[in-house]
Amino acid sequence: MRELIVRSAAEDDILDAALWYEARAIGLGSDFIRSVDECFAAIARAPEQYPVVRRNARRAPTRRFPYAVYFVAARHSVEVVACMHVRRDPRRWRTRVNP
């Protein structure tokens, strides 16, 4: 299992989405966080199972919520660069990936 590093921008994405869901229904924000955590665990176990979407960045969908985790896998670690709604402009997360 690889070390999972979550950039602060990705943490902000997750918190913003969780707060938005929690404002819609009590407990929904927590459900979102659990869904992201499950996605993180799957990524750490086998990052290669997810498709490359740009250069060396990959995308893993969350369950139940229309969000995806964008990450870059290295030999011993995985760096999460974003967690965004799938209908958001992809240029937003692409600027977070180093060339």
C-alpha cells in the first residue's frame, strides 16, 4: 500500500463539498467524507487500476456522489491533487498537476 498525500487544495475541495451536502441534509456531508475515504483507500491499494486522464494524472470516481479524485501516483506514494464534481471545468484541477 502506498503512502497517500492529500494536498491542501484537495482537502479544501472535500471540505467545501461536504459542507454543501451537509447543508442539504443532516448526515449527508459525513456520507460524502466516507465515500471519499473509501476512494482514497482503493487508490492507495492499486492506483494503476484508474485511467490516466492527462499526462500522469489519474481519476478515480467516488461512489454515490458525482465527484472524482484526481491524483498522481509515484513509486512509493500517491498525491491527491483535487476532488471535484465531475461536471466541473477540468482546467481547474489540471493547473494543480506539475508538468
